[in-house]
Amino acid sequence: MAKPPLSMRACPPRSLSARISSPPSRPAARAMAPTGASLRGELTVYKNDPTLVMFTSGPEVSDSEGTAVFIGGLTDGPMSLSYLPALAAALEEKRWRLCQPTLSSAYFGFGISSLDTDAEELDLVVDRILASASAIGEGDERTPKKHAVALVGHSTGCQDIVHFLRQGRRRADIAAAVLQAPVSDREAMCMEFGEEAIAAANAAAREMCAKGGGINLMPLWTPGTFGAPMSAARYASLSGRMTLDDLFSSDLTAAELSQQIGHMGHASAPPSLWVRSADDEYAPCSRREGGSARFDGLGEDELNRKLAAEPGAFEKAVARACGDGAGERKLYQALAIAQYGTGATANHALDGCGDWFAGEVASFVARKARDAR
């Protein structure tokens, strides 16, 4: 039976220790790059104090058409996803490079960082990419070709993309964006630990913020922290409703969703490809998209065909929100909504679907960058 839409129910007031009593949480098992997986490339410092680096693989910048910047989700860093080697190879076939920056929020740093900090660091990554490409043309009488930059996000990395395209200093330099597994952290936390436990911890975090303790850390056993140190401010954002991080929740109204992601459909925004898996374990009712019975009774093969052919509730909501934000229906053309549903697992990390995804991304960013020239 499909679960009802998630909501944040109020909990009776209790002490902080009583309200937060769950054992330490751990990341769910997912597809990761196997031990021994490797890429050859360049390691570049893009920020000092603290030192942050980005790893870029693929053709030499002088022989490339563009660079795709990969932004992982919570606990991710370079090479964290199993499909990244395939993505690097597919991009190289299109004469594109793959850049994997280490942000302050990488690995267990997400709990003491924010989308604002990620956006600032992504600006510096794009600065470095374009500076490197521009340097190739120095001393050459020919006008150097424009080097395209695309963003590819996974999970919470999709929130980074949406936020960056709202306020990033370099947002006008982005030729295309790919959002793979855009899900709600709040709903994922509720699915794993229960709504009441997350609501109680969120209330405690908001109470700490209200008293000026937003930078203070939540107890390590707080549900939904993945065992990472997490500030009250970041926890409140990840677990709260209509916060900076709450961009893809299924209980947002059409107006609220438009407020959160509507700018993705503006004429100034780059074309975007949205990829939601039919069996995403972090999305509520993902296979039936909100509990619809339209797929009940279908065999697996027929179900997969329908999932691939018919936009689900999430895809329709995104199209409506971005269309409302753009103000014109014709700007729906700026979005390519994809729902993948074949015999492969098609889970949150695209375990078993990486080659398909890599090819789709490489073709999409290369085509959209050419169209923009």
C-alpha cells in the first residue's frame, strides 16, 4: 500500500535530550566506484585557506569543447559514484572534460557547510576552469573558442545546482545542467527514522538557532546526521519545510515549488535534464509517483515501458513550477524531463544504469552547448 504524503507533525515539548534519543544513523548502502577505479588527469588548487582542490580528467583543455562539473550528494566526494568512470569516458568521446571538485561540504563536511558556501566555491571552480581555457588563447591572433561549462548534480548536489543557478556569480556561464536523483532530504530522513523523530529533532535545532546557537553542533546520535558533525542551522535546513535545502519535497504546493525552483525555467537559465529513477529508495512512492494506482496490476516489462513513456507526478510538478516561474509555456522546451524505468535497478545511485546515464549526460551537455554558441 502506498504511504500517504509525508508531513512534519508537531511533537509535544520535551527536553532536548528527551526529544533526540535515536541511535547514530549510518549512510544506506549504495553504488560506489569499486576499489582500484582510476582516472588520469590534473589536480588543481582552486581555493586557499583552507586548501580545496578539483580533479579534472579527459582531453587537454586546448582540445576540449567544455567541462562538466560533477557535484555529489551528502557524504560524497570525487569518485564516490560508480558511474563516474563511465561518465568521464562518455564525455571524453564528445571532447569534454570531467571536473570533480572537493567542496567544503564533501564527505562528512556537509553538516557544517551550506548551499551558500557550496555556491561560492562553485564560482571559484568555474573561475579556474574558464581561466585555464582562456590562457590557451593568449598570444594567439585567433579568437579562442568559448569553453562551455555544465553542471551535473547527484542527490543533494541537485540542490546545489538549483541554488547556484539562482544566485551564483557565474551562473550566466553555465551552458547546461543535469540533475540526477533530485530528492527531498527531509522526506528521506522521515522515511528512515519516522516523521515524529525528525520533527522533534528539527524543533530542537530551530530552538538552538533561535537562541543564537545555529553554529553549535547537534548531538551525534541525532537522526539523519549520518553520524557526521552537524550544526543546528544545517540540520534545520535539511529537515525543515520550505527551507534553503527543501526544494523537491512531494508535499510542497504548486506555488511553493514554483517559489523554490521556478527560476530553473527562466529564459536566462540553462537547459536542464532531470533524471529520477523509478526505484529511488529515497523518494516516497517513487515507483507510483505519489501513490497513483495507474500502474497497479501491470507486469514488470509493461510497467517499465509505461514508466519510461509517461511523465510521473514529479516530472509534471517540475514542469509546472518552472513554467510558472518562466511565465510562458514555451519555456517548457528548456527542460528535458527523463524518467528511467528499464529492467535495471534504477535506484538512487543508478546502480546498473551508469552506462546509460553517462551517454545521456554527454550527449545532452554537448548538444546544448553547441546550441548556445
